[in-house]
Amino acid sequence: MNSFTLDSRLANDCIVLGEMRLSLLLLLKNALVPWFILVPRRNQTELFELDREDQEALLEEINLLSNFVKGLVGVEKLNIAAIGNVVKQLHVHVIGRNSEDFCWPNVVWGRPEKTPYTDEEIGKIRESLITKLPEGSLRLT
Amino acid sequence: MNSFTLDSRLANDCIVLGEMRLSLLLLLKNALVPWFILVPRRNQTELFELDREDQEALLEEINLLSNFVKGLVGVEKLNIAAIGNVVKQLHVHVIGRNSEDFCWPNVVWGRPEKTPYTDEEIGKIRESLITKLPEGSLRLT
């Protein structure tokens, strides 16, 4: 039985782009930096609590997404993190940073600045993901 | 040829506790929260750039350290992150958080608060690591 339900705050703050093997792939509703979130469809709250097979799957998804984000125009550094102090549901941030972005070199968490995406921009991100990720690794929703 | 040298800022801000299979294990000189840092002895700057074998080794080290930190008195949540906006050398933070710690629920990065460890406290951390990590997984330095 799969009792997984996406946390309501993640659902509110993000667009669900699709499903990977283990995780939902979300895009934070903030166009200031490319900010993706992987949410394993599991109920553990810490990375080390996932079983080995799920850890391997998550690692692979982080790798695929990292490679994608690193290839975006202007991305110089990745920030990868599982924090979860507020939203306990296990989720991993994969964020592309640029030395001229809105809060470089500080971390992005806890900052109030926000710029919405247009529907067109979101469409382009979906299209780019499907083009650049290995076939079958992401099912858009 | 191993050309690895610990970044001078990490060397300055941390105590080198020892060596794991892939990584140096550091303790940040800040007793406000249990804050460990794994530094793979490699020259890549992003997690996804490590080869698969090194990724597996790092994952195992994160697991071991996570289990250790989660077992410390007062630790309720782990924060695991590879950021590296300032110090490019690949390093992974493994931090134990408590809902009454100095900046909960905010992230710890970028905060100025700092409390030094005593030599006795550091000695106890070393002793605890050696007692609780699987035999052979950490060589104290």
C-alpha cells in the first residue's frame, strides 16, 4: 500500500512537473533561480532512513537533475540539500546558482524574494526536461 | 597521484577528526549545533561529477555519520547539504538540529553566532565516534 501524499506546503509552493522512478519532481514557484525539488514517494523523513535501493534510485535522480541544471544557461554552481526543518516530508533541493544571482553567495533558503514564472516559461522547462533527461526517466504530469 | 589538499578555509574553520574511506571528517569549530563536514579526497566540485564508486562511498559515509548524529542527545532533524558557493572544494555538511537550537527552523549557513568547543568536548566527540561508528570506518588523526 502506498500511503504517500505530497505535503500541502510543497504542493502550494511548487509546480509538480512529473514523476521519476522514486520521486516526484517539483519546480519551486520562483523564477529567480532554477530551483527543483525531488520528493521520494516514501514516508521516511531522513535520507539515511531510506532503504539502500531507494537511496540508489534517489542518487540517480539527483545525478540526472544535477546534470540538467548544471547545463542551464548561467548556472555556475549547484546547491544540493535535504533540510526539512519546517516541511518534514523528505525532499531534496537541486538548485542552480550564479555568482550574480539575487543572494549569491548566501544560501537561498529563508529569503523572501520571489518572482513568478509565466506559463510559457514553465512550458519551456517541461520541454527542456523531456528533451535532455534520458528517455523514460521522467513522466510529465 | 593524489593531489588532494584540504581547502585552507575549511582547515581554518574546522578540526580534522580523521579519515574515512573516501573523505576527511571535519568538525566545525562551533559547539552551537553538532556540525560535521565530509570532504571527499577528490578534486571534483559537484556531487554528480564524482564517479559512481566514489558516490557510493560518500553515500555510505553520509549514512554512517547521519546515524551517529541522529543518535546524539537533542538531535531531532538532520540537515544534509553540498553547497560550496564560497569554498568550491566539494564538501558535505551533516548537521544535527533541535527545535530549540540557536536559529531553528532557519538554516545555519551564514549565521554569525559561534561558541568554541573545549578540548574536553572535542575529546569526547572523538571517543564517541570511535565507539559508535563501525570498526574500521574512521581512522582518527
